[in-house]
Amino acid sequence: MIGFPLFPEVASTIASGVDLLYFFLVAITVLFSVLIFALIFYFAVKYRRSPDRKAQQSEGGLGLEITWTAVPFVITLVIFTWGSSLYIANSRVPDRALAINVVGRQWMWKIQHPNGRSEINELHVPVRQPVKLTMASQDVIHSFYIPAFRLKQDVLPGRYVTMWFEPTRPGEYHLFCAEYCGTYHSGMIGRVVVMEPEDFQKWLGGVTEESPVQTGEKLFTNFNCVNCHATGALQRCPQLGGLYGTEVRLEDNSTVKFDEAYIRESIINPNAKIVKGYPAVMPTYRGQVSEEQILDLIAYIRSLTPVKEQTGSATKSTEGR
Amino acid sequence: MDIYREHYLNCSYGVRSWLLTKDHKRIALLFLMSITLFFFLGGAFAVLIRLELLTPQGDLVQAETYNKLFTMHGVIMVFFFLIPSIPSVLGNFLLPMMIGARDLAFPRLNLLSWYIYTIGGLFTLGAVFSGGVDTGWTFYTPYSSVYANSHVIATAVGIFITGFSSILTGLNFIVTTHKMRAPGMTWFRLPLFVWSSYATAIIMVLGTPVIAITLLLVGVERAFGIGIFDPRLGGDPLLFQHLFWFYSHPAVYIMVLPGMGVVSELVTCFSRKRVFGYSFVAFSSVAIAVLGFLVWGHHMFVSGQSPYAGMIFSFLSFMVAIPSAVKVFNWTATLYKGSVSYDAPMLYAMGFIGLFTTGGLTGLFLATIAVDVHVHDTYFVVAHFHYIMVGGTVMAYLGGIHYWWPKISGKLYPEGWARFAALVVFVGFNLTFFPQFILGYLGMPRRYHAYPAEFQVLNVMSTAGASILAVGYVLPMVYLIWSIRYGKTAGDNPWDATGLEWQTPSPPPTENFAATPVVGWDAYDYGAKEEEKELQVV
């Protein structure tokens, strides 16, 4: 038997805020439980049945009813306000967050760092550095759960979800799948390794793998995306350089943010949101491209700079065909 | 010893007379036998789950088997025990008698309800014994609709069928309460059990069709590959969760509201007092039924639902806590200056109030979004809903069975054993489920076949508690059956309780009342009862 903890480790910037609210709730629970238990016990003993006393009837009292409706109402309002504002504050992602991709599948977590280093069921991150995870599932719903960070997010097939954290203490922490996902659900576990920044850099540089941008560039060619989307091509399709993070105008004059979710949707279901002024000619890549490949393609598209600066090389590559 | 008197049990004999009966009391007993069977079957699965969790390694059964065990435990306990328990047994038996009617409005539909329940149950049992199902009782898509390799469709069909039993019972209760009340039995003279059964019936009728349709859609996607929930087919997996919880959260109130009704009857009888704040207790049932339909999204705070939707659901979830709190305060106030006795039904009622209070207050943690992000899908949730459903509903159910047993069987149960069993259940329950709150905050996810070693001590405590709890549940089954043959004759009104059901012989005649009663008093008129007694003494 190894230890007998009664409280989880505290290892992220948001954890102690959540714990404080938790302790407040524990206090409310204890207060009301003790109140109810004590009253029941006291009344049951004091007014126990005896031959020389009979029950004293009462209809109730409006004052009491109002009191014990209003007091819980006010208390729940306090908890609601506290809980919701903490939640909103906790979900605001800092700008300088390190972007890491996560793909869940039965029954493992695949994690990919921006420089191409990937790992399975382990997530190495530097301490005191905000990290933003962009996550998708290849099959069923999973849930990425790190108890020491007090964080959990369901990971869905067919769309991206994000979550962020900033670890505060180096160490190793549990990583669980919290949404039941089939036979080896309880085996879909791993660890989060929080390291000092210099150790993390060493770890990160330890292996030379192709970066997602490089992989994405190859995929961009192999899937023939380049035929239409490269600069100087037939101009049937929008040029992708510099679009990431901007708002693009659609056929119905509404706008959509050109982000991970939009790029992913446009690969899987190209006709869902057509950019204004272009024909709906793109075929779907549903079933041909894996979640990891989509993430690589996104990394590549993000890396593209606005059209003018790269005219030369892109033109060359299309002319070759 | 007794003079022969014809009543609902001895008016006719033979299997046929039971299987074709239209008497609500006999149908209640048919339900009692069926749900008891399912309760012990579901309990047997729970025993295996707890034994597996005794050690951190998955060593007793394989992962696949473990997943089937918790799924079938959930499916059977929720759909085949908790939902029909109090309404179909106690509600069926008591509702007509409490309002002075000779039966429910539609006796044939009532019998049909039992047959539908039985057919649905057999379907589900068939699925269980031909290999089982491993999706969890929540059937989350796309796992259930595409990926699971177990008997999803057969189980879903079983639940689908049983749903109609619920709808028919609900319909019967609503019409009966509106149309069959005895002269003078106005809405505000109704016993609170009738109010809570009425509120429950509304949820049954409005909510159950939604789960039926949802499971049908899962079956359609699974069998024909029509895209509804699987994103690869153009579906939306979260749509399933919305539809599922739109029924399944109100279903929690189907399970607990009737229990609250039972407790109102018990607390008043054993403190010899009219309930404190009758109309507040009555309307809080209705408020729970209405608000219960608006809080389903609190099961989806981390699902990817919009944070603003999450906040609205969080707020409404806090609001539904208030009528529950009002009930608890009113029951407690009813004891004040009462004349409290500690008969077994009262021990169960006090157990209910204590455990329901704990269950309700821990619900606040789950309604608080920032905290729910951490405890969602952990053992904290498991502990919370067992406090409500087992600590609450099962305690109330057992309390009610003991309280009305003399009326049902005509015999008294052995009081000493019954008090002992109530105590065993209370202790066993707390030892089983309290450690799970701590496990949950530590981060142990639910539905885990194997778990990290540091969680073992708390799991061992929980398993130890479960063994005590099992004894507590087997005891009443033994001595209640024993009492049918050997128990003392109960008499018409052994508790000296108010309520029309006690003004008829035990066991009641088939037609309940020799003449339709005329009601000229309020519910729980214990003041008048006590004065009556005093006059007799003088």
C-alpha cells in the first residue's frame, strides 16, 4: 500500500481557487447537515412519546417558510456567482500560451508538441508556462482529466475543444480519461510531467523529428491541396497565407473566424461555409485524412505568410504540374 | 382465531386470478414481486463491482465483464427498480385508498402497465444473459451507436418498452387524482403522498417519451447507419446528451419525489402532528417537477457545451435545490413539540432526511461550475447520486413498505428486527458511500476497472460498507416474508394514523370501502385523533 491521501495535490494556478470554493461548500454542507441532524436528534429526544404529554398541533408559520426559502436562495446566489465567475476567469487563455495538440482514441492519448516531438500517454510541460491544448477524438468521446490541476474537458470526435493550464510545481501527476470510452477505459491513463524550463527544453530537443509544419507541407502537396490553394494557381480557391486568425466573409455575407475549427470543417465538409466569391468545388477529405494529419495541415496553414511575399516559390511549384 | 372475512387476498385463488386481476392492490403486489427480483439482481451486480474494486488491479473479472457489470447494475436499478419502485408498488396500492376511491381510473391499463413492465424486463434480462451490454446506463454516443460490441439494441428495446409502463401509470395517477376523489376530498385535503405522486406522474407522462425516442434514434443509427449522433455520418454526439438528460434528470425526481411523499406520511404519523406548512410541502413537489425539466445541462458542463448555457443551467440547478430544502425544514419543524416514537418506519424516515440532506447539499458542489469541472465523472458524483437514490429513495421505500405492511398483509412485522435492520442499512450505507466523496475529490474517475494504488484504502472501506448494507437489505426480505405466516394480526389501524387507507380493514376488501367515505377534515388531523383518545380515557 502506498500512502493514504485524503486531498489531491495542488499543481496549477487555478487549483487553489477551486479548492477555496470547495472548502466554502464543505463549510455550508457541514453547517446545514449539523443543523438538521442536531435539530432532528434534539426534537426526537426532547419530544419523545410519553403518556403525560400530547403533541402540540401547529399549522406552520409564514415567517419561518419565508426565512427558510430566502436564506438558501441567498446562499445559492453567492455560490452561483462565485462558481461562475471563477469558471469564466479560469477559462480565459493567456496570450503567451504554448500550443500543444492532443488526439484521443481508444485507448490512448497522443500528444504532439509544436516542434514535432510527439508522445503517447505522457505530457511533458514546462513549469510556470501557460499551455493551451487543442484536442480532438478519433473515435468516441474521451475526457482529458488532470486532478492535480482541477481540470477536465471532454474530447469529442468531429470538433476541436481547447483547455489551458499553467503548472505551478514540477512533478508527475495523474492523467486520466474521465469519460467512459469502452473496454480499456481505465487503461487510458498516463502522466503529466511538469519540468523546469531548461529541463523541458533539453527534453524537447532530445529527438529530431519532422515538425508538424514540415509534415503538413508534404501533406498539402500529397493531398493535392496545393493545386488549387497555391498562389498563382487557377484562382478558384482562396489563398491561405495570412488568413489564420482573421475573419473571412462568407457567401451569405456573414463572417467566420479562420481558426482550427474552421480549417478542420473545411477539410471534412468543404461546402458548409464557402468563402464569398469562390465556387463550391472542393471535394471532401472525410475518411482520407486522420485527425493527426489535419492538425499537421493546420500547423502548415498557420505558418503560411500573406500571399505577396511568397509568390515566387509557390508559382514555381504549380507550374511544375 | 379470526372470524373469516373476505378481502383482496383471499377473495379468489390461483395464478389466473392474479394474472388477470384488475384490482390495484393485487397489481401493486405483482409489481412488488417483480421489482424485488430486479432489486436483488441489480444488487448482485453491485456486490461484484465492489469485490472487484477491493484491489487496485483488475483481477477478479476482466475489463469487459466489469464494464457490463456496472452498466447492468445501472440499467436495472434505474429503469427496473427505482423508477417503478414507490409509484408502482406503494402508489398503486395507496393512491385510490388515500383519496377514497375503489380503484384507479383505468384498472385494465394498470394491469397492462405491469405486463409491459414485465415484457420490457424480460427483454433486458435476455440481453443480460445473452452477453450483456457495456455502454454504461447513460448510452453515450457515438460509443453506444457505433463502437460498442454488446447487446445495445436489445437493452434499449427493453427500456423503450418499459417506458410505456411508466407512461400508463402516470396517466392513471393523473386522471385518478383529478376525477376519483371522494366527496369532500379537496386538493388541499389530499395526503402529501398523493401530491408528490401526482407531480411524479406529470414527469412520467411528459418525460418518458423523450427517452423512448432517444433510444430509438440510437438503435436507428446502430442498425441502419443513419447519421444522427456520429459525426462521421454528419451527426452530433452532444445532441444525444441533451436528449438523454432532458429525460434522465427529471427521472431523478421521478425516483425521489414519491420518497418525499412517503416521508411526509411517516413523519406526521410518528410525531402525531399535522405536517408543518402543508401547502409549502405540497407546492414544493410541483416546483421540483417543473424546475426539474430545466436543469439537464448541468450534466454537460465539461462536454463542450457553451459556457453561457452552462451558467444558465448552473443557476437553475441551484433554484431546484430550494424547494427540496423547504421540504427538509418543514419535516424537521413537524417534529417540534410532537410526540415522537421510534418505530422502524420513523427510523427510516429520519434516515431519509439525514441522507437526503447530505445528498442534496453535495449536489450544490456539482451545480457550481468551477468545482464540477474537477469532480464531474468522478466518484464524487457516484457518491452524490447514491445518497439521493439509495440513501433517499430506497430508505423511503423501505420505510413505506414497513409502515403500510400491516395494511398490505394484515400482519405486523417484528419491530425489533425492523429497527435493527434500519440501523444496519444506515451504518452500511454511510460506510459504503461516504469514502467515495473523498475518492472523487482526489480525482478517481468513475467506471474504472483498475485504479492507482493510493485509492485502495478508501475503496476497501467502501466495499466493507457494502457488505453491511447487503445484510441490511436481506433482513427485511426475510422477516417480512416470515411475518406473512407468523406475524401478529395487525388490526385495521395499528399506528392509529389518520388517512382514509387506515379506515378500512386490513387487508382491505377488494372494493376498498364498504361505502364511499365523505371527507370533512384536513389531512393529518392528529389533533382530533389525540382529543378523541383523551375522551375515551376519561
